[in-house]
Amino acid sequence: MTRNGPDDATRRGTAETAEIEGLLALAATRPKRGRAALNVMSEAIAKCRALRRRVPGEHDALLARCLWTTALMLLDRRQAVEALPLA
């Protein structure tokens, strides 16, 4: 029997989504003003954009969350000009 719910383990991009979620969690453990958190978020954004190209329309909310989180980190670092395009 095939399930068709949002928690379906066979959904395309599930492993990649979990990896991106893990990067978001890892970035949250880093000091917000440190460079390490921004490096982790840059990796998450790149992976999310690649996933979105392969599976159009299914991971827009995840990409938005990655961009928003990165924008907030940049704002914490007083880098509003860099944060604006992400927000």
C-alpha cells in the first residue's frame, strides 16, 4: 500500500530535506555573530536551491526558511545591506 501524506517516507528529496534541516539546527548552535553559522547557512541555501531545481515547487518553504534565517543572522551582525536580498 502506498501512502500519500506529507509524512510519506518515499517523498522525493526526503533525505536532502533532512540534511538541510540538520544544517539549520547546526547553525542555531553556533554563535550568531560568528562566521561558522553563516558558512553552515550558505551550505544549506546551496543544497536547498539544488533540491528545488530537481523537485520544483515542493521545497519553496524550506528555501524561504533558510534565506530568512541567514538574513536574521546578517542583521545580528549589523550587515543589513547583505541581509536585504535574502529577506
